[in-house]
Amino acid sequence: MAVAVVTIQAPLYRDGAGIPNHLERANLLWAHLEEANLHDVNLKGADLRGAHLQKAEIWTTHPEGAHLKGVNLQGTATVMSHLEGADLSEAHLEGASLGSVSLEGTDLRGTHLDKVSLGGTNLQGAKNITVKQLSTVRTLYQAQLDKPLLEQIQQQYPQLLEEEKIQFLPPWETSKE
């Protein structure tokens, strides 16, 4: 079976650039969507296994039940999106920001969560998530966790539940060594 590689360079804005915002059950296997703007896109049941979405902006998107195994979401900004029941196993989310995202029922087996911001994220009912995985995230401030997982985090990594302290430095200060 031959697999086509899809590359979309135009932004995926609602009604923008002639690209549909309804991609339910679309076959986007191994698609290259780096830095795409996925705003209000319906991806329910879409197949995005192995897709490349590095540094994409994903806002109010609906990929419920989507196949996202092994997807690369490094450095993405994902806000107010519904990933309920999605398969995110073995996905790469390093450095991503998942603000107010619902991961209820999502399979997170082997998902790479290094430096991920999970502030305000709903992780209740997430499948195959471990304390070890969560120990590498940037923050869990105001995240919703199942009680047993929350208790382990409170005991072993309480700093992850604290409000993130972001220090603003003007551009001329950041270049100093």
C-alpha cells in the first residue's frame, strides 16, 4: 500500500485560503503541517499518525477520537481544544503548551512530555499516563488530575502544581551573558 505525503503550506484558518475547516475522518497520515494555523478545524476521527505539526497553532480544534499515534507536536500552542479519546501514544509534545485542553480518555502511553505546559489541562481519565512522564513537564498548575495521580504528584513533585513564575526580561537584557 503506497502512502502519499501531504504538505499544506497555506494557513488552515476557518474559511481561509480555500482550505476546508471540516476534515473529519481525513487521511493525513505522515502529513507535513509544520507551523500551520489550525483554528476551528474539525478533525474528528482523522488519521494524523506520524504527522508533523511542529510549532503549529491549534486553537479550538476538535480532533476527538483522532488517530495521533507518533504525531510530532513539538513546540505547538494548543488552546481550548478537545482531544478526548484521541490516541496520543508515542507522540512528541516536547516544549508544547496545552492550555485549557481536554485530554479526558486520551491514550498517553509513551508520550514525550518534556517541558510541556499542562496548566489548566484536564487530564482526568487520561489513559496510560505515569508520574514519571509528568515529572518532566514544565507545569501542572490548575491541571485537573485523577486523585491517585494528583496525590503522587503532590508528594513527589509539588513544585509542578505551583503557579509558574515567568520573569519578563526586555530584549536588550536577554542578550547579556
